[in-house]
Amino acid sequence: MVRVADALDMAQGRTRIPIESGHEGIHSISAAAIDEVRISAGDDHPVRIEIQLNNSAGIFQVDDLLATKIRGTPLEGKVEVLAEIEGETEKRLLSGFRLA
């Protein structure tokens, strides 16, 4: 349960400081792409997790982090996860990336 709860703490505010200080990476950018996480009773599964994205980079948080933390727990197979991007355009999270 703690693993999954930790993974659900992915909303935008937790990455504000790394991005503002110039530490841009897949973890901070993908977390900044998540606006809201809602947990409710599911239709086909006992638990439904709805994740509102402002940019498709947030899929990294959902697929790589959340899915990994659900696998191998008693919640596996009991949780449905829906991630959606509202609107026609995505929020611009960074203007470029440079490795030096």
C-alpha cells in the first residue's frame, strides 16, 4: 500500500523547485505534466485512479512509476488507471534540453 501511495504523490507541485532551479529531467518534467490525481470506486475494478495530464510527458509517471509500484502488490488487478489530456494543445514544459 505504501508503495502505491508514494507513486500517487505525483501531482505538479512536488516538482516546482527542481524545475525552477534548472534541474530538468524526465522525472521532474513528467511530474510537472500531471495536474490532478483522483481516487474513487471503479466501474470494473474496486479502485479507479484518474490522472489529469497537461502534457503527454506525464505518461512516464503513470506507466513507469505507478504501474511498476502496483505490480506485485495485493492491489494488482484491482485498480484501473485512466490518464487523460484535456484540450487540444499540450502545455509547454521546457523549451529545449542540452547534455554537456
